[in-house]
Amino acid sequence: MNLKNEWRDSLNSTVRPVIVGSFGPPTLACIRSWGRQGFSVGMVCIVSKKDPRPASKYLTEFVPIPPEKLYTPDGIQIINEFLKRFHATGIICVAESIACWLNDHRQVFPDEMAMWLPTNEAIKNLISKQTQIENARKIGFNVLPTYLINKNSESSDYIPQKHFPLCLRPDDPAMVAPAFKVHLVYSHGEMKRYIQSLKKISRPVIAQPLMNLPNLVVHGARTNSGDTIGLQAFLVERKFEGVTLTIRPISLEKDFLDKCAEFTSHFNVTGNYHFEFLIDKKNDSIYFLELNNRLGGTTAKVLACGYDEPLLLLQSYSVLPTSAETSKQNQASDNKQPLADVTVSSKQALLKYFYYTIKGGLTPLDYPSETNLIRLAKTIYGFFRYRDDVFMLRDIKGSMALYFGNLKSNV
């Protein structure tokens, strides 16, 4: 037992991760996860005057970087100086574009520091939603009817009216201007007008029918030696503004999880990732949407369920040892206990959802479709019963910093 403690103490003194990103639930989740392991955690925080400053009992040191310094030589200098001063052993970030930028400047950073990031080639291979959809079909995932819309939208007249409303998404966000994440259209005419309003479409826009279904999120990681670890599914029973409002862990059949692992192997993914699916329990069908090879909006929520994605990330880059249990049990918690049977949400998001319900500001992207009375009642119930993705008694400092920082930035 003493040898084990000595090994852990030695590891704690040598692992010094630095994360680059805005101060939000995903970065705070990483800070807490690594800090609870006893690691010294640093942060390069992308912060404007109105954005919250990072704070947590588990955060050792941070340096601010203004958004306008990103992707500039000055920005690289700020990051490099902090890495040297902090004696960082590895660097991680949230956004794919920042990962590519950091990878491009690897030669500038300290030689002894590791890049715990996917390669630029792997990142670029995953950018195209069209490519993902084509490979999802080959592997055997169900895919919604999919149409490719170009600037010459006359070619879209063949789309059946029954498939409207359509969700429009850019194949590559960098290839459209103005940028958008998702846009709903209800007719051929409305779609043509919207497509014509775009100033740039260098790659087709993806169009798929809007489905009134819950989301299924599958988290996992792939090691730099090609092993899949920590596959775990979560059900998103409520969505707000097109993203997760509530989440809880569920079980899935091994055959389906094997397809997830095969998909990540095809794209040579390394590090943590999460799949987005739609799930239709009535028809026993699951529809592929996309794969993201990064931390995301559900990172803090699944951590509150007991699924330690930040720890998995370090395991995937061989910073920490993996174990048979991590793979076999499809979970990554350090104590290897089952995930909590709990629903997790954000109390701030629930309050915003409550307000939008009262003022009539919800859209068809807000699932499920219910009467306002039911929505309000379930929101009140959830506010008192759901676990929050940010609040942590052991880190009141971090909780309050993010809560009040968000309030300040929205004023």
C-alpha cells in the first residue's frame, strides 16, 4: 500500500496539465478532475473584459489571453511563456481550430512538453459532416434522409414535402458565411431564400428532416495505441436551443458500441470524443448525427454523473495507466463505481428555459413538444431534483466564479 501511495505522489508531482479555452463548464470540469487527482493545473483562459475569470480551489495558475490574440504570433508567445513558467507537462484545448493552431506551432513550445491533442490530419478528416455521414452508412449506422444543398438551390426541388421542416447544417462551418450552426426551413421556397442569402457556400449545406426525438450521446476515448476505452451512453431527454438540457446514463448493446469503436478507428481518432445520435424507442432505431473529437457541452454534465472524461483524456495519451475495468465496464471513474442513477442539468439553463417558456420564446428545436404548463411544472421539478453540472460543495470557489461570471457577461 505504501508503494502505491509513493507512486501516486510521484505521479502527482510530475503531471502538470494546461488547458486552453474559455472559462466554462467543460474547462472547469477538467480543472476539477485533474485537481482532485492532486495534479497542478494551469489554464490559458480566453477572456474578454466581460467574460468570467477562472477560479477554483483546484486551479493552480492561469494566464489570460484576449480573443483578438488568438491565431497570432503574440498569442503563441503568451501561451509559450506560460507553459515554460508553469513547467507544463502537456497541453489540451477545447476547440478544434485552436488545436490545429497549437499543433502548427509545436516547434515553438518546450521540447519536454507533450501535445495531448488529435493530429491536424485527424481533425480535418472529421470536419466534413458529409464524409462522416457516408462512413456512418458504410459501418451500418442508421442515417436520416440527407440532402446536399448548393448555392444553386434549384437542384433541391426533388426533396419530398413530407421531409419538411428541414434542419440545415453546414458541412464545414468554415465554408459558409455568415456562419451558422443549425437553421430550420419549412418549405422549398423558404430554403431557397435562406440559401441565396448566404454570401459564401464553398461546400454543400446538409439538409435532414427535423425529428421530434431525444438525443443519445455516446462518450468514449481512443488511446494513441488504438484501444477504445470508456464507452458510455447517455440519454438526453430534454433539449433547449438545440443542445442538451438534461442527461442521464443508460446502457446500450455491445454491438452498437462496437460500431462506435469501429467508426473512431476508421478516422484514426485519438483522445476523448462524443457521438451525437437521435433515438426512436418506438421503432427501436438510432440515427447517426455526428462525431466530435473534443471536449463539449456535455463534459461537465457527464462528470456530474460520475463519468470522468478529463481523466479518460489523460489515459488516452498514456499520461495515466488504463485498466481492464475502464474498458470492460465502459466507465472511467477513478474508483470504478457504477455511474450515478441521476439526471443532470444546469440550473442556470433551467431558469433561462423557464423564462423563454413564459415569454413564448421556445422553438421546434426545444424538445420535447409539450404544453407550457407541463414545461413549467417539469422545469420547477428539475430545478430542485436534478443534479447541477457546475455546483460542487468541495469547490464553492469555482461554482461561484462561473455562476457570477455568466451573470456579469449577460448584463
